[in-house]
Amino acid sequence: MARVPVHIVTGFLGADKTTLLIDQLARRQGSERCAVVINDFGQARIDASLLEGAVAVTEIPGGCVCCTAPEGLVPAVQALVEQGDVDRIFLEATGLARPADIVDTLTRSPLARYIEVAPVVVVVDPGRLVSEAPPLLLEQMDAADILVASHYEETTDQAQEALTQASRGHFPPWLASVQAREGGVEPELFELRRSELVFRKRPRPSAPSTQGYGTASRIWARDRVFDLDALRAVLEDCGAERAKGLFRTEAGWMLLELSGGRARHRPSQIRSASAVDVIVQGDLEVAEAIVERLDQAGYVELAREGVHLSDGHGYEVELTRFALAALPGQIDDVSAQYPKRVGSGVLLSEVLGLTLASDHATFVVAASDGMTTEPVPVGEAGEAILVHSLDGGALPGELGGPCRLLVPEGSACASVKGVARIRVLT
């Protein structure tokens, strides 16, 4: 059975996402059976009321699906898929949503076998970029696979230049960057995909300033996981003039850059595929060999009964349930702080303290299914608890075991079931 494509359409408040969707549904009427999942942040049902009558609409009201209302997203999509009479699903997220979180929620759910999470479409009003742009808007642009500039008829030269500046350096390049004229884009835009390629060879430029340089690129499927330390080691030892890559690693999605012989990394919001561009002084075959070495830097998950803790600088330890229970900062009954949860745990700050990391260093928590949290400063671990036991025994898998992270509401951290790894990044 063909998987149902799910298109995440997002963008900051007032970007004109609904207008784009209404136009898209009208173009497909009679040729496709479409459904829409609307995530209204408020309760007014404005977006849903505009679409009702044209297509089946499912609402997730009262909060953003990436934070306060994520539990409603998977059941809403699942209900549409199980009906069996839908060819395509559009998910319109609130303007306050983080696209990367929505992709993570869908791809790590049981629905992943029945749906295809298509490239993320982010709608941007270029006028918002003229003055100081909201940080969330820039974060949404960073997560985009396809960028749609709205309000084309009202876009000034100043706004267009601001969009160009904000777009500069985006990696990997957008699959497309288009202007929405009168709110509409061609349906073919939603068929674009990042194809997995072994090598994307480029003809050698004839300009004298670029002669003698070879370039090679590669794209990997979204589910491929790399070892961050192994990637850094390859890049710093490869002798390339320049390299830039987006990789899904065991420490999360990272943008790696090689400059001056040193590899640097930082978190990325893109979730569609891993990709790299390599430039060398020499033949194309040299660049291809480096890409092949990067391909071999895959992460191998070992069978573990506890949590793997590392700092990326040589410190690594396997913390079994008994080792976690021996640390200071034990919480005998987590239900006192989290009424709906059970078990015994340890303060996450005590676990992170084993690495001797500073409060300004960041860390990520990874689950056994590959989900990785966003980086958070060590000093903001706060009252987060790593639950490791229940009634003196192991925490059952149905309760999020063998280890589960619980965080207070409003914390910078994220709750995680099935914790497998904790990694200090800087």
C-alpha cells in the first residue's frame, strides 16, 4: 500500500498559510482526495471555518502541536489514514510552531509505516524581515525544505532584499524558493523530494579562479544516523579546502562545516535528509573519496541496559540502573513532583555532573527510537528527573523504561521515553 504524503505547511503569524492551502485544495478538487489537519493556537476556529465545506477538516485546537498539544497530532493523522479514503494530507501548523518538532513527532510514531512526511513548506512574509525578525520566524526558515514568499503583490524592494539576505548560506539549499502570486503556487511544488544520491558530480568550471578544484556531493535518506565524533574526525583529517554538511547524528541533526582545517558543528532544524558538499584542490576523485569516508561514519547503536553518557572529548560511561541509583540526588517517589508518574529517579543535574561540564555547555538526550532533544545548557537541567526504577526493579517499557526523563512544565528540557544516550556537546 502506498504511503500517504503528509505536507507540513507552517510559517510565522500572518504569513498567509491558509490562503495558500485554500488555493491548493481548489486546484486539486476532483483529482485528489485531500484532508487537512488544522492546529489553531486559539479557540476561534477561524482557519477551520474558512476550509470547511471544501475538504475534510480535523482540528487540534487550544495549543501548538509542537509543545502544548502534541498528543493530539498523531491520533488526528491516524484517524484520517485509517479511513482509507484520503490521497494526501495537509497539516497547517500554528504560526508559533517549530516545524522540526512536528517532523520528529510524526517520524517516530507508529504512523511512520503508513505516511510519508514530505518536505516542510514554510510560508514567509518578506515584510517581516525588514526590521528585526522574530527569532521563531528565522528558526522556521532554517527548518524549511521549500520556501514560499507570500504577499507578492505587496513586497517592496527592501523586503525582497531582506529575504535574500536572510536566505543566504542556507544549507542544504532549498528544494525550491518561490513567490506565491495571489496566494497560489503550482501543485507540482508539493511533489518535490530530496532524492538519495550516491554522488552529484559537477562539471569543472572553466573560470581561471576555480581551475584545479574538484567538488562532490551526496544526499542520504532521513533515517540514516551518523556518528558525530567520527564525522568530525574524517573532516579534520581529509585535507579538503572546504566542506559543509547536514547530518542526522546520534546527538541530533547537526550542520558541520570545515574551515581552516577545523570542523565545527551546530544544531540544525532541517529534518528532510543528510547532505554534504566537499571542495578539494585536486581531482574530482579526491573529493569523492572524502564523501565515501563520510558515508562510512555511520553510528552503530549497541545493545544497552542503561544510559550511555558522553562528553565528546573522551569521557564515556555506561550507567546501569544500579549505577544511577547510587548517585546523589535520588528521588524515591517521583509522583510527589509528577502526580501522573511513578518510580524512583535521580536528578538529571547529578548525572550531567559526572562529565564535569560547565553550566554553559549544552547537552542532548536521545531515545532508543532515535528521537533527540534540542540542545539545552547544562545549567538549565533544573529539577528534571531521570527515572530508573519502579518498586526496586526495572522501569517497564510501557511506562517509558528502562529510563525515562521527566521535566517540569515550562522547562527548557523535554520529556523523553526510553532514554538511551545523554551527550554533552560543548
